[in-house]
Amino acid sequence: MIEIRLTAENADELFTKLRDVVRGTADAKDALEAAAPFMEKDFNLSVAREEAPVETPSATLDDCKRIAGEVIRAGKRAELAALLEKYGVARTSELSEEQFADFAADAGALE
């Protein structure tokens, strides 16, 4: 845990100090990341690195198919056909992974 205490005469001074702390933290992080390979090699130190989170799609093909089925059961087959056309496909199985979340949201709005 890191605790930082700042005192300031006014909001502008406090903002400036906070900005400097944030910039300094980012600069320090960049410097440590750049130095990590040398620290590991020269001083036999292990440096923990944060892995970037892998973004998983918020909707799957199965979600799209399920929602499309609900839209059809709601009697909105024509609206679903127009939506599929908007995405440049004839059926949900032709959607690309990049389209899943947007299609699911748009189709869900038709229900």
C-alpha cells in the first residue's frame, strides 16, 4: 500500500501537486519497466510484470442465436432480417466475432 499526503493552499495548487505525483508515478513505472531486463540479468532479481488482460467478447455466437430466436418468437422476423442485412449477413452463423456484442445488443433491443 502506498499512502500519499499532500497539502495545498487552494484547489489549483492541489491539482498541480496531484498531477505531478501521477506523472512521476508513470515516469517511475516506465523507468522500472525499461530497467527490468538489466536488473534481472545483472543483479539476479526477478521483476514481476503485469500481463495485459485478455479481452473476451461480451457476447458469443450462441448468445446471438439465442437472442435471434427470441426475436423471431416475438413475431419480429422482418426486423431481424433487416438487422442481419445491416451486418452484411444472411444468418447469425455468418456473423464475425467482432460483430457479436453489437449484434446481440441491437437484436436484444428488438424484443
